[in-house]
Amino acid sequence: MVDDFRFHIIEKLIDEVGSDDIDDSVLEVPPDPALGDYAFPCFILSKKLKKSPQAIAEWLAGKWKPDAVIVDVKNVGPYLNFFLDKSKLSGQVLTKIINERADYGKGSDSRKMMLEFPGPNTNKPLHLGHVRNMLIGVAVGNLLRFQGNQVINTNINNDRGIHICKSMLAYKLFGDGQEPDMKPDHFVGKWYVRFAEEAKKNPDLEVQAQELLRKWEAGDKETIDLWKKMNAWAFKGFQQTYSRFGVRFDKEYFESQHYKKGKKYILEGLKAGVFQKDDDGNIVADLEPFGLGKKVVLRADGTSVYMTQDISLVHEKFNDFPDLDLSINVVATEQNLHFQQLFKILELLRYPFAKKNYHLRYGMVNLPEGKMKSREGTVVDADDLVQEMVDLAHAAVELRHKDLSDEESLARAEVIGMAALRFFILKTDPLRDMTYDPKASISFEGETGPYVQYVHARICGIKEKSGRPIRTDIDFSLLKTPEELALVKLLASWPSVVADAAHKYKPSTVAHYLIDLCQNFNEFYHRRRVVDEERPALTDARLLLCECVRQVVEIGLGVLGIDAPEEM
């Protein structure tokens, strides 16, 4: 086991200090290889042992005896530094990767988890914000599955409300019964923009939209028929976009089907004293003792609010999947307070699933030109953004490979363009706001998806050009240069890196690991000759190292939802 080295260190530490409250997660990798392979910070033992970290490090270094795994131990200030048998480390790591292949680094979790994303409105096409939502949702799902969990993808479609009626009214007044002459969700979105334009000239349209909403809620046939038609157009367009992004759902929910169902839960809470009525007759949850203010959960006229619907939706999820361990909502940070209030209300209502919900937050995403405004038609549609990326990639591919057929050139452009988009967005910590720069993301140099893909393709080329099979019966002691050992340590860390990324729901951890791995590989490639006809044993050892890097790059890209091409 690759982690045997780490566990070996921790087990011996536990034996020495008589404490079992430390684990291998506390081990650090020194920035300078001369300081060792792993370092243990003795700060964490100061309170227990009532000694300074430096004194603890000196004491432990004096007691530690070298063995078959750890060849030396030194104290450097408050750290205890460990020097491993490099040949054994390389042999264990590389052999494990080659044997396990695509399973290298997989975890053994067994939870049943639900991911809800991207939650679109059916009055407009998916936009750049939805792109970040979908990419995070797909990558986090892949991470959780890679750790051994069962993951259920769900989507809540916000298919009713005043925003939907605005698109419907504009189409009804100005559409003349037209059928879509473009991607159908874009056609629906055109009428939402048209409504905003016309309402500036005629404010009475806002009143008419409210009246249309009342007709919808009353079940007016003509209104319902129009609503079904336009929603069908939106869903058809969404599905085309989902397919291009590799998004699939195991279950879809619709606001129109559950928005009234939450009323009974609110009335039960009112009867139980969890909710109260305010002076206007609204039913409210007093969350001020928890620093969350007061929240209306049902209007005085009996109509629902978002909170009513979300309480109902949580019930539906856990009724449909009663053995769920966790339900994760992938929603922008703008809704932080809403989810804090929702989860506290579920807790106050003493629902058994109250503690099984999590808000996976992500920051806003803008373009260099600034923020997007859907009403003004300045939103960057997901489809347009993808096409721009593919077009940029196509230009780069044609420049590099003038002999490719149009079909092959376009196929490569799709793979590279989508990688550029996914990687650029996913390398940013989900909690941070970000600016997406299409031209910067497509570069074959720097911290980009195409750069990582190019390293993978380069290794495929090295292997093919060598004409030699990958062998595992090599002399691992030949891998001793700083560049080779740096790669081995990075490869050894993949299982813990991917586990940490899954635990924290941070695909960005994987993206930055891949950048680090690829940069270290390029450093090795530029300093050391891989294929040396005069030294076949060294060639075999380095080819094995290259193949292991390639496999881990492919696994990491796959977790992020990115293809690993053999040619660029």
C-alpha cells in the first residue's frame, strides 16, 4: 500500500507518545527534499506532553531507530523529519499505480448521497452562472463516486411564477404563434427579453403578467396550454445543453408540482408552536435567537413563498430516497441566508432528515466585460460560450495540424474547447467569485486544461516513439534524480489529494494537483532523457514512471469530467 509509509510513521509516533488522536493527515511534505520526505509538526503534542515543540522533536529524534522503511529521522526546529528508502517508495508507488490503473486512489466510502443542480428557470436558456453550477455539480459527483459513494443526480426545475408568465405574455402579444426558428430555449428567452423592453414603454404589462399568473394558478386552459408549450421548448433546449456538458439526472423535480404541498407542513408547524402569525397575518419563523432574522414561510393569503416550496421539496426527496445519508444543494452564495434559514427550520420542526442537508456554495462568475443581466439580454448563454471555446480551439488545432480532416479537426476542437472551459472554472475554489476569460483558458501553456491535456498527449507520444513495452520488473533504485523522486512523491499523494477534494467538495484541489504534477513532469522531461539506447534499464524505469504519470493525469482529468486525448 502506498499509504503504508505514512501509516508506519504514525503508528510508531502513537507508540512513542501514547496517544491515538493523531493520524496521517497531519504529516506534511517539506518544501525542500533535503529536509526529508515527510515532516511531523510537534506543535500538536505540546499541550499533551507539556513541552515545547522543539523539545518534543529533539526527544523523538533521539528515540527513533532506523528500520527497513525509514532510513533516517532528524529534528529541524519544531518538526520531526523522516527520510524514506527511495527505492522502496518508488517500487511501491509505481507498482500500485500500474496494477490498479483507473482504480488507483479510489476510496471505500459507502454513503448514499444526492446532488441537486443546476435548478434553472424555464423562461430563458442556461447561462454562464449555470455553467459553473453544472461543472461543479458534475465534478463533485465524480469525486464522491470515486470515493465509493452512490450519488443520485437531481434537478429542480423552476417552471412556474411571474418570470415564466412574463415570457408567456410577450409571446402571446407579439409572437403571432411562431414556432422556434432557433434553439428552442433561446427562442423562449427571446420573449423574456422582449417583455423587459416592452414593459419600459408600457408599465401596464407588469399588471398583465400578474393577471396571467393568477389565470395559471386558477387552471385557465388557454394559459396552461401556452405554459406547457413554452416549457416544452425550454426543456428540449436544456436537454441539448445538458448532453454537451455530460449532465444527466436520475430524478427531476418541478416547482409546479409541489409549490402548494408545503402548506400542510407550515400549518403543522404553526400548530406545534414552531411558527407564529405576524400582525399582517403572515406565518413566520422567528429565527432571531439564531441570528437569522424572521422569515415568512406562508403569506397571509395562503400563497406559498420559496421557503414553503423548499420545505416541501426536502420532504419529497427523503420520501423518494428514505435511505439518503446526505442531500447536497449546489446553489450560488447569494442564497446563503436562505439555506441557513431552511436548515434551521427543518431542525426546529424536528424532522429526522434535518441534519442530512448541505448547501454547496459557489461564488459569482463574470466575464472581463462585467456582470450579466438576463432582462437586458446581456447574459452569456451556455451554448454560445461553449461554441466560442470550440471555435477558439478549432483555430488552434488547424494552426498546429494543417493535415487533419475537417471531421478530426472539429472533434479535437470539441475535446480541447470543453477542457479549457471546465478546467478554468473548476480550478477556482468554489467559494470565490471569479472572472472567466475565454482566451486565457484556451492556452496550451500555463494553468489550463489544454496544458494538462498536452502533457498527457506528450507522454503517449513518448511511449509510442520508444517502441518499448511498459515493464514493471525494473530496478527502482535507478529512479534517483530530484525530478524523478518529486514525481514519485506527487504520485504517492494522489489518493490523499482526491480524498481531501471529495471530503471538502473542492474540485479545485484536483485541478491544482494536476497542474503541479504536469509542471513537475515537464521539468523532468526537459532535464532528463527518457529513452536512452545505451542504458535500456534506465529507459525502462523512466518509461514506467512516465506511464504512471499519464495514468494519474487521465484519472484526474476524468474526475473533473475532462477527456484525456492521446494526440493534440
